[in-house]
Amino acid sequence: MAALSNTDLAVFAQDSDLKYCWVFNAQNSWLAPAVAGIRDDDILPAGAAERSNRMKAEVLSTGRPLRFELAVPLGNATRWYDIRLNVDRNDAEEVLGVIGTSIDITDQKRREETLKTLLRELSHRSKNLLAIIQSLASQTARHTVTVPEFLVRFRGRIQSLSSSQDIVTDTDWRGADLMSLVVMQVERYAPDGMEQIHLDAVDVYLSPTASLHVGLALHELAVNAASYGSLSVPGGTVTIRAWIEPRDGEDVLLLEWREHNGPRVRTERDPRFGTSTLVRIVPNAVGGEAHLEYHSDGICYRLSVPQPQFELITPDIV
């Protein structure tokens, strides 16, 4: 008993009428009010008392040990207890009642619920990611002629998703800040690095969904600019702007990609350029709108991202 006093384990005994005979080490548990002569109906809410009495009656009738979990409202919270019961017998093997233990497992139950929530969220996000990959594979196959060409384009898009996902994972699924996304997706395709990229953007966190799709749009734009546009020639630059604008009572993030000093844009466009990704897949995924324009020295792409898909980064106040 002295050893038990250093644990969270409470021990109790009840007679055949389920009246308490004694309770030990119950200071902070649901058994704290239990004194000799009272029943569970006197110390527990109706639902919990009914369940406890039913389990104990079963032990008395079958003579077999039993284990169950009991939820007990205590104050403003609910505590969970793991209760183990057995028959209490005298030396003549006559049934005297039940003897049992109770231990608080609330923290364990909360961890289990958190894990279940995380697994459901992981399943949901995995399905979303697989749907994105399936769509990319379909779109890439539709606009490529040979298998090697398909593999090059598809691998690039998968790598783009992977890079964006790394940022999202590093922030515990909060999302990705726009600056990190631009550097991750665009810098590698600029011969002079970020010196060719003029970034004028508000500090925002994009949601996980927006992070993956905006990252994909930046990848498509960067690959095209490096192959045919302003990042393919000396002196070519890209301006990336992002600002917040009120629309219909809510803030909208506007993202603009504008190429400068690139080769003269042809009137006929290569259908393999990820136009459908930019003007259909990405805006549909974030619930916004997109416009793609062809200017003489490069393309201009604008994407609107509604409020639920981003949040302002508030600077720390020292």
C-alpha cells in the first residue's frame, strides 16, 4: 500500500451489493468521494454509474475478471479511467464482492485522439496529393509525343510538388511562405540566380493546398522562361509581385509573374507549355482565378488566391 501511494493507481473493494468497503489512494480520481457504505450511484453521473454497476454485476455473476474504460466528468473536463475488476473471495472461496483498480488514462486517450486526427488528416492529404499527381500525369501525357519527353516533363512536375511538400512539412503542415516557395521553385532555373528575379511581395503563408499548387505554377512558369522566355537570354528578368486587394468583402492575394527583355514571343504557342496547369488546375484548386497573357518580350500570368488559402505573416513585436 505504501508503494501504491507513489502512483496514480487507486484500489477499492465493494461488497455483493456493490457498496464500498474501502478505497485506497483515490485522492485525485473519481473515487475520491467514495466512503464505506455508498454506491457508484452516489458519486457518479447517471450514465457513468449505470455502466460501472453493469460491469461489476457481470463480474459477480460470471466470476471472471473484467476490464473496461470509464469516462467521468470532473469539473469542466472529462477524465478517462482504466478499471480492472475481479471477484473478491474469502478463504472458503465464498464470494464477498468485487475488488478492483482504477488508473487515470486521460493523457493516453488524448494522445490516441490526436493520433487518429493526424492519421485522418494524413489520409486526406495523401488522397489529395495522389489526385494532383494523377491529373499531372494525364495533362503531361496529353501534350507530349514521346515517352522520354513525357518522363522529363512529368519528373520535373513531381520534383516541384516534392519541393513544395518539403516546405509544408517543415512548418508542421501550416503551409509555406511565399518567399521560400519562389526561391525553391524559381532560382534553380535562373542562370544568375535570384539576381534575375525581382520580387516585390507581401509576406504571406499559403495553405498546404495553395502551397503545392502555387509552387507548381511557379515551376511551369520558370521552366518555360528558362527554355523559351526571359530566363533563356542574357539580360532577361522576371518580376514577381504579390499584394492583397479587397474583393466582395474579403481580402484576395494577387500574384503576378511578368517577364522582361526576353525573346520575341511567337504568336503560335507550344501546346506542351503547361497552360492547362496555369489557367485551369491551379486556380480551380485554390478557388481563385487566373489569366495568362502573351506580351512581345515575355508572358504575364496573374493568379488570385482567396482569403481561406493564405494568411498574413505578422512581424514579431520586440
